[in-house]
Amino acid sequence: MNLEKVIFGFFIILACTLNFGFFIGDLERAELHHPMELFFAVVVNLIATVLKFGDRTQLGATHLATSLVASLQLLAASIVWVWQLYVVGQPMSGELTAVVVSLSGGALLANLFSVVLLIGETLRQGR
Amino acid sequence: MSDVLFLILRRLRAPLITLILVYAISVGGLALIPGVDPDGNRHPMSIFHAFYVMSYTATTIGFGELPYPFTDAQRLWVTFTIYLSVVGWAYTLGSVVALGNDANFRMMLVRGIFRWRARGVAEPFYILCGYGQSGARLARALDRMGNHLVILDPSAERLARATIQDFATPPLTLAADGRLADVLEDSGIHSPHCLGLIALAGEDGTNQAIAIGARVLNPAIPIVARAKSGVAKVNLESFGGVAVINPFETFAANLGVSLRAPEVVQVEDWLTGAPGSVCPPCARPPRGRWVLVGFGRFGRAVAKVLDAEGIEWRAYDPKVEEDLDTRLLHGDYTENILHDAGIEGADVLVAGSDTDAVNLGATTLARRVQPDIFVVIRQNQMQDRALVDAAHANLKFVQSDLMVIECLQVLKAPMLGRFIAELRLAGTPVAVATLERVQREAGDGAPRAWEFDCDVLQPGMFHAFFQRAGAPFTIEHLVANPISPKERLPVTALMLETEGQRTLLPPDSTKLKPGARVLFVGDDVARRLQMRYATEPDTIAWVCSGSEPPRGFLFRWLQQRARAAE
């Protein structure tokens, strides 16, 4: 067993599952999407991105790209949320909730690609 | 395509000018003749309207009289122009049809399309000159190996067979003479995707001219030429850079090796055979007395080898002159002459005439006298394969089979060719050891051969030689299974080439140097697994040390800290 692989796989899959947890639920209803879940999804995604730094293989580069996409989408979602609550000073409207959740939906897709790459690499190496 | 366009323009010059004049006269006349509108006012037709009316009149579409009903003067003129324009169009269309049927024009068109398509081939391809029996078989073999083909042959009928044969990628064909430099250029000899050229035309002189032309045009690609006579072979070999194959001499040389070290030929046949086929039986021709049926190029090549081996032989052929050599008998292929040649006491019959019926007949007659005679038979025509196979000869010479094997060896596995050359020098003990080792390590089916190049520009090999603190890298690492290094891949290292030195059957403990090349045989799955060593540093590290190096920055830093703490 390789400790790096355990930690690596753990963060990639956790990033995906947290992302999914935030995404699921009616698109326009703010009360179904908890801000803490988005916060943790951002944090775990950033950690997963950092873990992928420095891998010189082709697959490593693709891994990093998917993580960067996911982090970018989640950060954009949080910025929209923060802007509405603290800059505009209004509660979340249905439309803006839909924007935040669909951004996190894009991130979910990128995270799924990441998981597919992880599984594919593991199967190919066969060890 | 530019010369095709040029030819079209030049041939259609007169009809086009005629057509322009017809239109000019008609349109001009119609615009000059005054018309009237429904109110009776004078209304000259504009040039635009005149052209419009002429366009639909001359092409017999006929929309009617526009913009107003014509006057009788106008109708008179239009009647005249209808006949004029029909003649003009008939002349032009007739010229176009004649051009389309013109043999020169068609040839240029075919050539232009061929050149354009050959330039567009973006996959590795071979140029094959000559599509006879050997050419067709080689084309099929190369196609099955996933190569594209450009085939040149002067006979369009032969090339037509290539279009109906079963190819994975239909080859590009052109009925042209490969001796012409522009034909070779059009078939893409300068293309970076061109992997090589094979000259298998019927005549030696043609092959010689093609090979020399190709060598001059592109010095970088491998070129293989068939030469059935000694003169052509010597000429081409002295020119240099062309692999020359003389099928008769090659077979005779193999026969010579079979007399001294039959196991060498057995190993050679097995390694060059179709993947998966079983090891062929070892053919051991007896030395004794030989009778040669037919004394053409094939018979002569065999006789030369027999002379070198000091073996007694007699030959007969209707075309030889007896007084040259007492061992030669002149006569038709009859039963009597077989007795005259001494078939009663003979041990080997070489049925090597250029007619299959004669060869089969001689085999049957000889067996009637000597049931246990060792028969070497030559098959000339592909359609006689079943008959010749039914004769169950001990050795069979089929020129096209031999050409395919030899060409593939030169083009696809040059290192295997060098191994076989070394094996011939080394003789029986090494051949027996090879057979035993390959069967033990790689299995009983005929293995595939490939080269493993320790090229340090590959990331895996760079790691193996420069990033492991000088730890030795051996063949043992290359034959380990990259998935579970304790298991051995079913492969055998046949030869190691390092700094110009060749080692046959290197043991697994042999240390490798950067740039070394190892000839492996085994199955295709094993080859693909082994190729991971070239491209994947992690796999090298895993096999050499049993643990994988950390891949990301963070874990590398942690590992360094852990090492420093120790």
C-alpha cells in the first residue's frame, strides 16, 4: 500500500462527493444548498489541486487541469454568493441561487473527470 | 493539377472563342434591332435584356418574348441566332466530350489525382514497384501490419487486381513505370511518411533502375530490390545502400546451411514464420547424390552450393548444352532421362524447373523408383499451391513466400536479420540453445520479434540510466513484468547490440549501457507491457526498487524530510 495513493485518492473523491452534496437539490431554492458545504467543497478542491502539483507525467497534467477547472468554478460560485449577501446586501434570490448551483454543477463534472482519470490510471497500472 | 487545367484550357480554346463570338453577334444584333412596346412606342432592347433573352434561347429553355412581344424583324434575327447558337454549343460540347475520351487527357487526370492523393497520405507508407505474385503477397502482408501502400506497376490489368483484393486500407495505385524519376516523386518518395521502397518488377534491369533512382532521390529510406541474376545483384550492391535479394541464391544458401547446420535453418524458419505457428520440423537433406531437374537460374544456384559442399550431382534440362559439363544432360523432361541422370542411386531430387507440371511429374517418377528419396520442389504458380502441397516434398521453394519473408525482415526487423546472420556463423550449438531457450521462456508458438532501444531520450530510459544514482540496469529489469516484478514476462533476449558489439543470447544479468539495443522475441502482450519501460519512469523505479517515487511536490518534500530525519 502506498500512502501517497491513499491520500491522493481520498482528497479527489472527497472533493467530488462534497461537490455533489452541495449541487443536489432544487436549483432555485437557497435553503436546499448549505453555504458550509460549498465552503468545504472549495477547501477540499484547493487541497486536491495542490496535491497534483509537480507531477511530470501526461496524466498528472490532465489531473491538474481538471482540478483547476473545478476550483475555478467553485470559487466563482462562492464569489457570486458573497457579493449578493455582503456587497449588494440582499438575501439570495431564486435566480442567483440557480447561478451558484449551476456553477457548482460544472465543477462537479470536472471532479467526475478527475475520478475517472484516477480509476483509469489505477486499472492500467494493474498494481 | 495545374497541367491538367492547362490542357483543358488549351484544348477548349477554339470552341470557347466560337461560343463567345456567337453570343456577341446574337446579343449585339438583338440590341440593335428596334422593338415596340404595347403602346406602339419605339423601344430598343437593352444589352442586358438582349443577353437575358439569348441565354434562355441559346440553351433552348425559351421563356418567351420579353419584355414585350417581338416585332417581325426581331423574330427574324432570333430565328437566325437560334440556329447559330445551337451550332456553337454543339461544337463546344462535342469538344468537351472528345477531351474526356482523350487517352492523354485521362492519363494526366489519373496522374494528377494520384499525385494529389499520394501527397495527402499522412500515415507511414511503403512504395511497392511491381505487383506480380510476390508483390501481391508482400502488399497483403504489409497491409495486415497496418501500413499504407502506394503501388506502381506498368500493367493496369495487374493493378486492377489490387483494387478488388481484400485490403484493410485500399492502396493507392498508378499504372506507370517506376524507372521514371517523376513517377517516383509523384508517389511520394520525398514524403516524411515514406518508410521504404520495394522493387519487385519482373525484370532485373527494371528493378536496378528503380532502386538506383530511388536511392538518388531519397538517401534516407531503406530500399529493397529483387535481382534474379548475379550481375544485377553485384551492380546494385556496388552502388550501395540497397538491400538486394536474389531468391534463388537465398534459397540455395539456406540449403547449404541445412546441409551443415540444419538447426540454424529451423530456428530461422520459426522466428520469421507467422506469429503463433508451431516450430517447423528440422529438415536434414542427406549429402549423398543429388539429381537436379531443370538447370535454369534456380538449378545453377543449387549446383553452386553443392559444388562448394563437395556433393556429387547430375542435372538435366532441355535448354543446356551437354559439352559444357559432363554432369549436365541435354534432353526433354521424360522418364528415360531421369534414369540417365542416375535416379536409382540418388538420395535427393531437386525438382526445380520453371513448370510446376514438370516438377510434380519428376517427383512422382522419382518416388516410383526411390520411395524414400528426399524431394526439394519448386512451386512457380500460386494456383498450383494445392498440387505442390499434396506432393508432400521435404523442402519447398516458393519464390513469392521467400521474397515476402526476406523483404519483411529487411524492412520490419533489420535486427532479426543481423541475428540470423550471426547465428549462421555461430552454427548448430547456438541454434539448439536458442530454440531451447525461446521455447522455455517464451512458449511454443512462433514468437514476434522486436527491438528494445535503450534510448535515453525516452523518459523511462533516462530515469533508468541517470536518475538511479548509478545503480546497474540489466536485462533482468526489462524482462520483469511491470505489473508484478517478481514474475517474468514470456520473452527472450536473443541478441544485445552495444557500441557495435553483438552478443548472442545475453544472460539476464547482463548490464545495459545507454544506447544499447536488445532483440527480444515473445508475444505481443508482453511486448506492449515491456514498452512501458521506455516511457514510464515510475514503472522503472517500481521494478528496480519495489517502491514508487512520490509524484507530487508535497510528497517529495515529505519524503526528503523523512530521509533527512533518518
